[in-house]
Amino acid sequence: MLVTEYAKGNELNFRVESLKVYGVLVELLGEERERRGDGYVLVSYRELWEGCKAAGVVNGVDEGFAVMMDMVGVVEAGGLIGRERVSGGSWVRS
């Protein structure tokens, strides 16, 4: 479910834009990290936010963090990632 007005304003285009967040996640998952036995890796919201800002994903967007989280939800709903939410981040598997 999309929360932000930015996401609701042009849902089809927003879904395509969400692939940029997927790219940031794939990059973060490719780093040397500790993995759980089921392949999930802990990604903090801060490092995801910083990665998205560096990649220009949410630059110039009002409520950028909320828009980023909408994008993560779209990527998850599309089956590109598995995600378990925890305080301060998510366990993610692609």
C-alpha cells in the first residue's frame, strides 16, 4: 500500500522509479556482510537512506525518507526482495 502523495500521484512511473531503490539494496547486499543461515542480511534504514541519497534516488523529493520506504514496499510486493522488518532496519534477501 502506497502511503505518500508522491507515490500515489503517478503509480505506474513510481513503480519503475522503485527499481532504483532495488539497485541500491543489491549494492548493499553485495558488500561483505554477515548473513543469517537463510541468506538474509541486516540493512539499516540509515545506510539505505544514505545509499539512496548518494545514488540520487530521492533527491529533491518532499518526504524523501517516506518515499524511499514506499519504494522498498513496491520492490518487496513485486517479489524482488524478501524482507523482515526490525527496529532500525530490515533483514533483506534478494
